[in-house]
Amino acid sequence: MFYGYFGCALTLIGIFAIPVNLGETAQYAWFFITYTLLNAVFYTANNIAYSALTSLVTKSSKERVQMGSFRFMFAFATSLLIQSITLQAVSMLGGGANGWRTIAIIYAVIGLMINSLSVFSVKELPEEELAEGNAKAEIESGEEDERAGTAAMDKAGSTATAAVGAVTAGDGSTTQEKEYGLVEAMKLLVANKYYLMICGAYILQQIYTAMLNMGVYFMTYVLLNENLYGVFSWFINIPLIVALVFTPMLVAKWKGMYKLNVASYTIATVGRALVILAAYLGSVPLMLLFTAVAAFGQGPWQGDMNAVIASCSEYTWLTKHKRVDGTMYSCTSLGIKLGGGIGTAVAGWLLAVSGFDGKAVVQAPSTINMLYVMYLWIPFAINLLITLILSRLNVEKANQELQGNV
């Protein structure tokens, strides 16, 4: 996590510092290399380690939910802040390439400072303590903690190596710890149906985000007010933050994450359905209201997802007696890369098929109809699919049943 962000900071600056004396082809090559290094290499290394850290610093599922909630509260708040001030900051710094380069340097330095503070502010639990918690595999009842004793974190997520803890054989003997490589780790991931469900849900979330980003076109050409895009952003991010504040309490009250996630995403799906109704009624206030309802329903899954991934990792330990905790958190990075890429590509293809003309003040009816599909119907369908996936993602119950058989 620590060293990965130095690469993030340098490549972020590099993207906005393309040498002007290079030829056009060399400039494109510079951008392609720095952009790929930032997103596919350094950010991936930093983000997987950062996500996996949740399982390394605590054995309590309750605390993991709290950490996940705080993480995304600040993530959404920071995203909203950046969306609100960046363009103005660039303009104040002189605008153009110089302005963007300066703001990139400022963001890179701030990010480096905060990432370093995070690294040195937490301490990983000793491996033997984590292993002991996994061996006991105790289920605590009530609101104190819905489940404790999850699998130990290995330290090989970034090196594509996973460790297998000591396993007691049927004759009472002990199998010593051994190492295995990326191929076997990937086989273990694919064999875990709950990991595949989380990947599917996360990929759909990123496609959902890409479709909502088409809101700038919907506001401009359908609602005829491009400034509404910023208003809708507030009605998405603020309810998400509010939901994340209450997520730990809701998880405790519902004594687990499964029922809460299914119920909340059902609310999100109904909310998006009502956004469609409000749009066809031509009521912007109702669209904003139901957008907020949908965003609020999506909040709990964002907050407790890391804890669900930890439970998913425990499932692999209980069924295969092998740990791939670090690699398990690749589902978030995979979702961002694959889902974001698919979503952006599909959005571009759909606009092209509809006959979108970026220079036209008024778009063709086919484009208007496509914007309705992209901004209204596809997000609703994605929320429905995610709800169906979450209804099958009861990994907590599966772990309890396995632990009862130990």
C-alpha cells in the first residue's frame, strides 16, 4: 500500500505533463504508458493492499463493516468535492495544460500524504493471532458482533502468492504451511461461487456508474439544463454518505449483512423504477427525490462489502483449507477495470448507434430515445440484477453451516 502510491503520484503527474516537444505519436505513447501504469499497475497494487488491510487489522466483522462505511463515506465526499472545485481550481491556476498539470501535482501530493498517514496509523495483527481467530471459528450472537473468527490475511496479495495455514488432518497430524502460486490461487477463486457473485455485482456497479455519467447528456438534451447534472450528483452522493453512517448500526440490528443488503438494494431498485416514472411525467423534483432514495438503498452494500469479501475468503478456508485473502480482494479492482471499461465502451457504442452529434444543439429523436434507455432503463435493470445476485450471496449462513460441521 505504501510503495504503490508513490507510483500512483508520479504517473498521475505524468499524465498531465506530456512533453510538448514530442511528436504526436510519441505524445500518445507517453499518455498510454503513464495512464496504463497508473490504473493497471500502481493503483491496482495500492488498492488491493488497501482493501485487504481490513482483514489484517481486525478479526471483528463488526469493525470491518465500520471501516468499510468510513472508507466510502470519505470516498464519496471527496469525489463530490473534487467534482465541485476542480474546474474552478484549474481556471484559477491559469487554465489550459499548465493549470491541469498544477492541479495534478497538488492532488498527487495530497494523496501521497494521506496514504502515508493511513499506512503508519494502523498496525497489522500478528499472523498467529489471526490464525487463532480462524481456528476457533466462533459465532458470536446479538448486536455485539454478528460473526468473528474470520480467515487470516496472507501477505502475498501483491506478489501473487498465497499461504496455506496449518491444517489438522483426519488422523490428528498437522500439515505444515506451504506456498502456492497465482494459477492455483486463481483456481481457488473461481471455485468460490460467492467470489464470482461479488465480481459480478461489482462489475454491474461500474457499468451502472458509467450509465449515470450519461446524465450530463440527458440533462443537456432531454431536460434542457446541463446544470442539473451537478444537482443530481449531490442527490446521489449525499444519500450514499448518510446511508454509510447508519450501515454499522443496521448490520448490528439485522444481526448480519445478508438481509440488510437484499432489503436495501430492493429499495434501490424500486427507487430507480420511480425515477423512470418521474422522468416520463416530466417532474424533475420527483426525479431528484427518487434518485436520492435509490442512492440511499445502495449505501449499505458499499459499506459492508469489504466484510462480505472477508467472509467469502473464510469460505475458501473452510472448504479448501487454503488462504487467498489478499488475492480475494482483487474482485474490487477487477470490477473497476472490467466494469468501467465495459460501461464506457457500451455508452459510446449506444450513442454512436443512436446517431448522436456532439456539435448539434438539438439531437435526433433516436438519440433522445437512447438517452432515456441509457440513463433510466439500464440503471434500473442493473439494480434489479444486483438485487438478484445479493439474494443468493448468503455467505454468512454458508460459513456458519460449515463451522457447525467442523
